[in-house]
Amino acid sequence: MRIGTLSTAVALLWACGESGSSPGPGDAAADVARTPDASTNDALGFADAGHADVGGGSPDGSVTPPDLGPEHFAALDDPETPCFEMGAADNPLASPVHEVCLAPFALARTEVTNAEFAVCVRAGACDPPHYDDGTCYTYAGGSWDLRRAGEGVRAADHPVVCVEWAQAAAYAAFVEARLPSEAEWEFAARGGGGDAIYPWGDTYPDCALTVMSERGAPCEATLTARPCSRPAGNTPQGACDLAGNVWEWVQDAWQPDYVDAPRDGTARETGEPTVRVVRGGGWPMSNADYFRARYRDDEPASFRYDFLGFRIARDE
């Protein structure tokens, strides 16, 4: 995937573990995004990490990570069978198909938002998103270029974008979590390793199911959308936006196939560490292939786009 070729994030999804109650999906009627004004970067703490009022504070004025308590977890249907056949025989980049047996883990129900990321910036543990320094590939006027990011993608309750892989990893460490492995991500996107083509099933993608582009135009005027704005596109377990809205960084270094891929679901760090795997498709895409749960792509770890964000995972 290249330019020109083209929650809460603490609501977590059990991949295998104890049962729990699933938080309800977002209200589709509330999908009209809050578009920030020119002061939004300051209000979120990106321009000045010392004064944002976005939560995460303690009485002494320090900034603490959000709580990842058990009330934020939901259960997969069959947590006792964490093995699945990963990959796609009809895609050389996702071959060979191979069995993967996962250790217990939890995956975020939603992508990390601007407001959540701002807590990490306030704490000094994360560098701000590259919204204003002209180093993020941004869409405007029908073209892509390195420019200041648009106001729509900066909404507090939209996924954070314009972050490189290291920034995503830094946030995950701040909340005592990590980026998911590629295998964990696919297992969740397939509803616990099932056979559906897309996270919601086999129905062809459209703007009712995912945040994408149709007929040459983005579904949303703001480009990105509030997490869980398309509940019909959730996995059966309630994970949101595993197809569409924004592409997602995962932990793995890029390899052009699954030859010698780990069978225990851990991330593959051999290969090209300066190039990382991305998953899920994003709002600029109209080709349905990008939204397939088995589809994988790569990006240089230092690149920033206004359609690339992340979600977190942790061991259980």
C-alpha cells in the first residue's frame, strides 16, 4: 500500500479467556463527527502537552495511564479453541495457510482515539501526532501530499492518525499493553478464527458496514469516523472497525509470505524491521480486497498517513 498506488481503546476483546459482558456498540445516529476548530490541537495537548484536560490526571498533577480493568472485556464464543488456519491460499502474500495456536490475549475493541493518545502526550511518553509539521501524507482537494492534516481527522473521538509505528508502540507501552501480533489481529478480525471473508461476514463492503470510499468519494466528510460508528460491521464479539476507518499498525516486521511464520501467534520480528505490517483497510479504499480479514500489507515504519492508526493488545 503506497500513496499514489493505493472507544474507547481500553474496551478490550478477549481472544481466549474468561467470559465477560461486551460493551454495547456505538450509536450509529451519533456518527456526525465533532469537527474541531483551530484550537483543537492545543485542547488535546498535542501542541502543548502540559495543559490538555483530557483525563488521565492524578491529584498531584501527574498524568497516569487509563485503567484497563476487566469491565472493559468481552468474550469470544469459544475461548477454549484458540487454534485457527491463518492465511489465504489465493494470495501469495498470505500463503502458505498454516495452523496457529494462540496464547490467551486481549485485543482492544476500538482503535485508539486522539483524546486517548493525548493523555500519553501530556505524560511525556508519546510524541504528538504529525498533524502540523508537514510530514504526514494527507488528503485534500482530491490529491495526496505532505501537508498539514485536515481538521476532520483531529476530532477528539476519532482514531489518532499521522503516527508512525514507533509512536503506536510507545502508546501501547504507556498503557502497559502492546501492539497486537498479525496472527492475533487476524484471529479477532475473523471472529475467533472463523471462515468469514470480512469481520461482519461475507456481505460485500459498503458505507453501511464500514468507513470506506464509494463511487470515488469518502463515506465521511471528515474522512475518519468515530469508532464503532458502523455497528453492522462489527465482529460477532463486538470488535469495531477491524475493516475500514483507518489501517492499523501491528507488531510484526514485514515478510512477503508466511514461510516460517510463528505457529504460536507471536509477532515475527525477523525480516525487515524498518517495514511493518498493516491491517484492516482504511477510509480511502474502495477495493473490497483491502477489507478482507486475511488481507495484509506493508508500510515503512517511519511513514505517517491520515488513514493509518492502531489499536492495542495485551497478554492475559
